[in-house]
Amino acid sequence: MMEAGEIRPMEKQTFTELVKQNERKLYRVAMSYTGNVTDAADAVQEALVRAWSRRHTLRDEQLFSTWLMSILINECKTMLRKRRRMLPFAQLPETQLQLPPDADREWADALLHLPEKYRLPLVLYALEGYSVAEVAQITHLPVNTVKTRISRARKQMRQEVMDNAE
Amino acid sequence: MRNERMDNAFGRTPEAFTRRIDQTLRNLEEKPMKRFTLRTALAAVLLLALLGSIAYAVVSQGMEWYYSNRFTAYQQYQPEKHEAIMSHMQPVEEQQVQEDDLVHVEVREASWAPEHQTLVILLAAMPQNSEAVELHPAWNLDADGSYVGAENLHLYADDPEVRAEHWLWTDKGFGPVREMMREPEKQLLLFDTMDVRLADAQAGTRLKGDMSSVDCYVNEAGEVVTVIEAHVEQALGEYAALQGGTLRLSVPYTVTHYLDNDQQMHDSRYTKTVTFEIEVK
């Protein structure tokens, strides 16, 4: 029986199941910011703790994925601002990237060389399968801006990959 | 544009990552959440104001303050690492700095925690002439990545966020450089460093490894404080043993004049090095 003044938020089991369903998305979005597994894990850990403490703000479980991704992106930005990891990726010494052995390094490099404002919409749309509307919701950007950035990101990716191939 | 190669850019989700997520989920506490009343909100605001005033009253110059106030993740999630860094903390007394007319740099504290292969260096930079110069971290200039320069604006006509004007991040906020400076009439210098290297026998060897990080901020005294945390692959103990238990390290840094012309600003950048010794056991 609930006591007066108590809210019944999402239960831990439900939260855990939903997080596990989104684990691959969390990993790749965090990697697209940090470029290494350890920092990605740090950011996701912080995001999960924050999301858990704010789970009462999620009105519809159907929106869990976009809601959690928003929190993760904010954590990545905060972490990068507070604990500066690297210069803009174009200046990043190669040794500070840490990719798993089975990663496609050429494509990871190309992705990580995109400016963040183009990289994030591309990762969310092309890698994680969010719709343009969902990407707009996650990034708090207008839909047209999202479309423009995805288009620009694609163009730059094609150029990066072609340049690397030469 | 979904293709197999981009899909595999970051590889499969590593087991270490999965274990970390699982552990985080296990440790989440399930507590009933009380609805906030106005009384609760007021109490929270008062408490935050009190804590904020205490924090501002503390001059943030040391490694202990840093790991207890600005970067608290180790305290919360890796207390053994926090303890290791704190227990091995040492003041840095022996150091040499190249002559620099504009900026004085000193390494204040170091910590070598061999159990975590972690080296932490805290250094402070301040203008030689603080009456005429204001110093900020170089990273705080255009930290959002939206500066493209006037000559490139036409390339981003569809992007409402690009700028032709430099913005600076300070404790006043993020905005046009002169508006964000404490004293806009002063000359602005930008300070940057991110490397720790072995000096002497293996001179120039960069101490490297994953988990390395750099944090940079301006403290109450107007000094630019940089904390470099390096996860070190080399066996520092072996190097130090050859030198009687001390290790000579160097930290290169750059100083840039903020100027309206980007090329001149780039050309103004110079690099110096501070070299120092720490005890390594």
C-alpha cells in the first residue's frame, strides 16, 4: 500500500530490462563521443544513475530509449567539458583512441573526425535507427536542422573514407 | 547510408562494458520517491546556497580539493582508486621552467599510484603581469565547435548555430570573448597542456595509455589549473630505481595570444616546458 506523498516510479526490474535492450545503442553513442571504451563506460554509468534518479519524469515507457539517450548525451558533454579528454578529434594523438580489436578502425576514425554536431545526428539516425523526429527530440534541435546535419555528415564521411583510401 | 562497415565502426559491445553496466544496474537503490512539497524545495534551495557559498570560499588549488569537489567519480564509484591517489600525493619542489615573459607555470602536486598505474600531475599557470593579462584555458575558446570564421560562413548557410565570432567559456557563462572575460580591457592569453613526458634518459617519451584525461579550470585566484591524469603503461618504478628513486618528468605547454585575426593568433602560439622531479616507490 502506498503511503501518502509517495510516487510509484518504474520498478528496478523494468528499468534494468529496458537498459539492457538499449545497451548496444548506449555503447555506440557513448563511443561516438569519447572514442574509448573506458570513458564510454564512465559516461553510461553516470547516465544510468542519473536516469534512475529521474525515472519519475518519464511518463511513457515507450519513450524510454529516446529519453535515456538524451540523458547520456548530456553526460557525455558534461564529462568532456569537465574532464577534457582530447582536442578536437582532428588533433587527437592516435594513442588516445581505444577501440576494441574487432572495430573497423578506418570507419571509426572517419566517424570520430566528424564535428560533434554532425557526428551525433548521423550516429543516432544511421547507426541506431532513430527517426529524424526522434533524433530531433533527443538532440533538442529542429527537424530541418537534423536533416541538414545528417546530410552534411554523410557527405563528409564519404570524403573521409575516400581520402583514407588514397 | 547504413552499411556494414560503419555498423562495425566500434566493434561488438565489449564484455568489460557490459559488466560495468550490469554492476551499475545491480547497485541502483530502490527507494520510494517522495513528492516534493514547497517546504522541501525551499529547504533544498537553502542547502544548495549554503554549500555553494562554502565551495566558493575554498580556494581550489590542490589535488585533494579537485578529487573531492570537482571530479568526484572516484570517491563515489572507485573509492580504492581515490584512496590510492590521495595516499601517494606529494608536493613538487624540484622543478625548472624555461624563461617565459608572459606566463608563470608551476607543477604543484603529483601522485603516482602504482597499484592503479595512475600518474596525476596538478599544475597552475598565472600571468606574469596580472594587471595587464587575463589567462584562460585554450579549451574554453569555442568549446561548442560552432566557430567557423567569417570566410566560411557561406559554407554553412543552412546551419543556424555556426558563428563567425569567437566565444569563450568562463564562470560568467559562454558568449563573446570580451563579454565573458572578468576584465575585458586586459590582454587575453590562452593556456594549453595535455602531455606528461619522461625527461632525461628517455627524454620526450610520452607517458601514455588508455584512461588518460586532462581537466582545466580557472580557480578563485585567477590561475589556470590543469590536472593531468595518465594511466601509464610504462613501469615507472623501474625507471625511477635507476635514478635513485626519483623520476624526472616534463610537461610541455602552449600559450596563445587571443587576437581578432585567426592566422595571427595561430602564429602567436609558443611552446615551453616545465621539468620536475617526483619520488617514485
